[in-house]
Amino acid sequence: MRKISLEGYLCPKSLGFKQILRTMKITLFLLLATTFSAFSVNVHSQNAKVSFDTHTMKVAQLISTIETQTNYLFVYNKKNVDLNRKVTVKARNKAVSEILDEVFAGTGISYVMEGKNIVLTKESNIAREEVKQQNTITVKGVVTDMQGEAIIGANILQQGTTNGTITDIDGNFTLEVPTDAQLAVSYIGYKKVIIPVNGKTNFTIKMEDDALKLETVVVTAMGIKKKEASLTYSTQQLNGDELNKVKDANMINSLAGKSAGVQITKSSSGLGGSAKVSIRGARSAFASGNNQPLYVIDGVPMLNITTESTATVMGGENDGVNHDSGDGISNLNPDDIESMSILKGASAAALYGSQAANGVILITTKSGKAGMSRITFSSNLTVDHAISLPQFQNNYGQTADGTSSWGSKGNLTDYDNVDNWFGNGITAINSLTFQTGNDKMQTYFSYANTRGTGIVDSNKLQKHNITFRETASFFNDRLKLDGNASLMTQTIRNTPAGGGYYLNPLVGLYSFPRGADLAPYAENFEVFDTDRNMNLQNWYTKNEDGSFSEWDQNPYWIKNRVTNKSKRYRALASISANLKATDWLSFQARGNVDYVSDKFDNKMYASTAANIAGKNDETGLPNGRYVWSDEQNFQVYGDFMAMFNKTLGDFSINAALGTSINVSKANSLMIDSKTASLYRPNVFTVSNIIFSSKGFINQTIDAKRTIQSLFGTAQVGWKDALYLDVTARNDWSSTLANTESMKNGFFYPSVGLTWIMSNSVKLPEWINFSKIRGSFAQVGNDLPIGITNLADIIQCGGSIQTNDIEQRGDLKPEISTSIEFGTEWKFFNNRFGIDFTWYRTDTKNQLLKVANPAGSLYAFRYINAGKIRNTGIELTVEGTPLMNENFRWKTAVNMSMNRNKVVSLHKDYKSFRYGSEGF
């Protein structure tokens, strides 16, 4: 019977964790001390005082002055308050309430002071004094949305009067009203609620979203915000809660099944492994080409490197370096994510040019919240179990020599050899977040600890994430600054083989004779050898000379004596500044630094199969194998944009013009004994490696890629019914060096049109929203580093590997041309919706490696040839079949179909492989 142990998961006991926890306690203490010191001046009472010299000013200036000198915020309707009326005010350390009494006396405007808010309202026929003369009671209550979340700042008014208040940060309110009064509860984006008091003193009020009044704004390419209804392409919006219901060590795996057209393939390399994300199918035929989407965090592209190595069908000596420390997206703390936008088509992603051929995933992270302080702790525990094990026959035993399963028929004992190999995997993610802030400055801090054991118990994961974010606004919110820093450390032990034959423990496990018990080989996977004075592999296929078959090794030896460890350190920092020059013009500058360090070692103990670990040429003995690698990746990104947003009569214009630069650099060193073996058995140091021609050393120094870009976008709207989108981008990439395309770069355009029929044509009342859209776009897939600048390689032992690939000056990036049509409908008061999309994408200029004719100076050359076509449909249906003030049932179903077709390839190319050859 399998037992699940949770020791160390909910409360890790390692010394490293204790040191981190101690550091966090100090950090949190200083953070709280600083924060509470910052907020200690926030006094919200009618005794708050201001000072300014005697002069005449407009009411709008007066309100701004009071907001600047205090923490008050004014809430009012511009139609009711004459902001241009001039008043003469003299104030020297004078109470705000006194100034407001003087300014609004006799104007028909009254005010209510609640917390840090001052609500200006138009006086009605019933004055406050009349209310007080009636038989009154004090009513209390709480206002929430349909999910039970408190609504802050909701207006509570006695119907027909100016007697009112607003809710506090917990949604609570207190108000004195007549016993027969009615409460009018309102808030932007929610339907107004009228509640009769009828002598009651306690109320719980739930407010329903008013989708017709609430114009949803979404984040699009380059972080530009647009109305969701105006988009000319398909996009999917997800909030952080949808990704955190069931957490995964790699947070992108939680996206599986939540968006039509997005396919997530979880890695077979165990805990923390990379994920293959495909949006509308594969587009690149190049063997090491990029079919992954671009990830953008808070408007800045993320370095999404992966150490995953491609496994071959049979495997071999190169399998020793196959490992997977996870991709860049796996390093994020899922609790830091506020929302996610998936830009599926070329039109949605065109502003990212040569990086966006495979779609874009935009991630918005959490920040501090004004007017509140909140500490949140979450704990998530996941148990994994292998459910798809092969069905084994138990009628035939092993052959006469006992080395294979296909012997004579017999009555065999059904040993549970395979099921005993797998255990219950456990992953625990514990997260602590702290949010606080006022209207001028907000703070966010989080810490997450991830610990896991795989379904093969030697596979371990430990990860720590720390994030700190500070946002601030100055000069009446005209200047906004945003800074974010995060650190991550991760250790993965004994990543399972991603494929191949020789180092795959499943080979020995599955081919073990059915009539035999594997338990003795599991308990004694190694035995002491008196001749070599050490433990060696114990397996039934041992040869007479003490070696083992290259085809079949003890799976428990592979688990315990072919070990590996990956350590990753990551630091990510970003900063942005947004200056609002006028009401319609703003400027934005952003930048980030992203650093990733990966260290890896693989230890194969003496007696591991010689075709993998080799033998010492002098002694002829298998002394083991050692692989050591160190890789650093570094990225610097910056952009600058001017943004224009203005309404001119029936027309609206949302435009941006900008430039960006993205510089990435890689350094790496790998040292591998390969089949040269070691001087001393089981001594795993670089100095013990035999550096012969059989060994391997590879060093990369400052492998650099630079992309410089100019881009622009404009959206023109007419009467909120018709929208035209146009974007353009030109990229100059250093990977096109020594080509004819380097000077002019590559141009990527897009154009789209949306017609919101429900805003221009009278439809039946049961149809709330309808729209059709279409778009055309081109995006690219940049060339890999080094393709246009090839060089000879100095190999281990001093020999030269001459470059055998012809250098050509006519290479181009892959180009994806896409057309897309879609429609969206909402019915029955927005309780039922349909979103349908059809698309076709043709990707040409495929980068292919082909053989040169015999007798050529170079054996191979790279060319641009061939075309891959993706055609598909996407359908999302969502509905709310049941909804009342106490319960809401909402469900969504999505489906997609994508057809990948290789339309053409070069005549020397007979097939196209996508993904690993492993099994």
C-alpha cells in the first residue's frame, strides 16, 4: 500500500529555508514599519486642515488643492457641480469642513464626509433637517458583489434625499434614516439596488454586474489598453484565480483546456519540466526552430530560455547531457499573476514583429491596492499518480537463457513489478502575499515556496520565489512610476530521461521476465565487487566480463546511480514611467533586466553501460562518467512610446508610436567525459575527467542577439460601432548579419475591421451584443543565432572541427501571413454568449538545412524554402444558467480544430518532424 508523507511540505525544515524565512521576517518587519510610517499621517476627519493664500480660484482648483494637501478624495457628478464657478477663499490652517460650508452655501450642493471620501451631491426637495425630524433609526450593512467580495466606495443614499454615505474598505456602512425609508445603492459597473428599510437595522446587499454599462478594457500588444468590444481579432482573457484553482510547479500547465486553440503538452521530464505551448499549431519546420509563443510580463518581453534537450529514438552517448530545468515561464509564482491575455492570431501579435509568429501571452502581475492592507496566505497540495500503465501478459515466461520474456507458456505468478516502481507524487505550494497602499503609493510583496516529489521518488524539486513591487503617482497623477523586482532559486534532482533507450529505466522495467520477481534487484541494485573493492550494478543480464548489456540495465541502478542535479538562479527587474502630458497625449518608457543562471551535473557510477559511460583506455575498466555545465543568459529590453487617445465628435482615435531594443547574450561551458571515462572510479570532479578525443568540451562566449524596432498602431472608431485597426513594425535583427536583408530589415503590417452591430442596428431585446470582425496580418520568426556567421570549432584534445555549412547572404526570417474572421454574440441579458473564429495562416521562408551536391566545398547549406499552412476554427460557448443573490452557476465550453499541412518543402526534404523523437 502506498503511503503519502507530507513531512516537510507544509513547513520545510531545511536550513536554507530557515535562513530565507529569517530574512523574510526582517524584510517584512522593515516593510511594515516603513509602510505604516508612510500611512501614519492619513487623518480622515472633519478636523483635517489646509492653508492657502487669499485669491480667487475655480471650484475645480479648490478641490485639487484640498486633495493635494490632504488625503481626501472628492466624488461628484460633473453635471451637478459647477467646477468653473469662481470663489474667493482665505484659509490659514482652516478645517476642510469650514471651507466647504462657505463655498457651497446657497448653491444647492451639499457634501458628505465618509472616511477619506467627500461626496458632493445636489440637494433634493427633502432637506437633511426634515429627515432628522422624522422617526429615525440607525441601519448598518455590508455591500458585496455576487461572489461575496466587498465593494469599496459604493454609494448608499436615502432615496429622494441627500442623506447618504459610502462603504468602507470592507464594504460596511452605517446610516441614520427614517424607519420607512428606501436605500438606493449604486456603484459604477453594477446595477442599482433599491432596498426598503421597513424598520430593519441590518442588511446584506449583493450587487449584480451591469455588463451593458461596464465597458471592459483589456491589455493588448505593447501593453496598450483598448475596449474589448473594439478588438478586430480573437483574444482570450483569464484572471489569476482561474490559474490558481489547481496549481502546478510550472504555472503554464494550469492554462490547459481554458482557451480554444491553445494546446499545452506537459513535459515527461518530471517536476518543474518545460511545457510545450502551441497556439494554432506548429509553424516552423526547422529542427531546432521556435514554435513557442512570446511571453510578455507587464508589457516587457520575457526571456523564455529552456535547457530541455532533444532526445533521439535510440539514444546514445549524447543522452548524458539531456536534462530539463524548466522553461522561463515555469519560474513565475502563480499567485503573482493578476490576469493573462492570449493573443492568438497574427493581427493580435503584429506589434511584436519577428518574435510573434507563434502568438503572444500577455501576463499582468499584481500590485498594491489603495485604501487597504491585506495579508493573504494560500496553500495548495497536489497528489500525482501514474494511471496509464501498460497491460502485461502473464501466460508466457522467459526464454531458456532467462534474458527475454518470450518463453514457453506456463502458470506464472503475477508480480506487480511495474506498479511498485511508481509512487505517489506530491507537490506543495505555499504562498504569502502582502498588499497595501494609499492613493499615491502602493506596495506589493510575495513569497512562495514550492516543494515536490515525483511519481519516481528520486525526482525532487525545491523552489523559492520572492517578489517586490512598488507603484507611485506624482503631480496629480500625471506621472506614474512602477518598479518590480523578483528573485527565484530552484533545485531539481534526478530529472527522468526524456526519451531514448539506453538511460530509460522503463526499458529494463518493461522487458523484465514476467515470471520473475524484481524485488531482489530493487533492494540490491548494487553488490560489492571484491576485485574492484566497490559496489557495482547488479542485474540478471550481466556478461561474463562483468559488463552489462547496452540495451538493458537495472532500472533501480539508473534511479540511484545515474543521478543529476539542476540549479537555477533567476533575477528579474523592471521599471516603467508614464507621463500624462495632456488629457489626450502621454509618453511611456519601460525597461527590464533579466538574468538566468543554470548549473547542471550528471554522475554515472562505475559499471553503467559502457556505450554510455565508456571505459578507461589504460585499464579497460568502466569508471563512470561525469558531465558538468554552467550557462548564463542575460537580456536587456527597453522601449519608448508616445500614445494619443482622443474623441472628436463621433470619432475616437487611439494611437501609439514607439521604438524598442532587445539585447540578449549567452555564455556557457560544458565539460563531459563522454566515453573517455574517468581516471578514478566514482570521483566526480572536472580534474578527474580524461580529456582525450572521446571527451567533449564546448564553450560559448557572448553569443549575442540584438533586435531594434520601430512600430506604430492606430485605431479609429466611429460611434462606438465601427473600428479600424492598423499596425506596422520594422525589425532590424543582428541574426541577419551578412545577409542582403540586414540594411532594410523586415516590415510586418496588419489591418483589421470590427462592426458592432448591436450599437448601430436595432436588434431584438433578447440580443444584447453582436459583432463581426476580420483581419489580415504578417509576423515573423527570427533566425537562430549563428546561422549567418558560422565558424570552425576546436574540439577536446585540440582537433579542429571544420565548418561544413556554406554561408549564404540570401537568408530571410520565416514570414507568417494570416487572415482571420470571427463573430461574437451575447443573449438573454448577457447570460449566454458565443464566440466563433475561422483562421488561415501560411508560413513561408522555412529555414531548412539541405545537402550540397557532391564535390562542393561545403557539405550543407541553409535555404529558405517551403510553406506550412494552418487552418482552423475556434468556438467558445459560455452561459449562466442559474443566478440569484445567493448563488451563481457559470459555465464555459470551448473547442477548436487545427489542420497543419506541409504545402511544400525543398526537393531534398522528404519529411517534416515536429517535436522529439523520443518515446
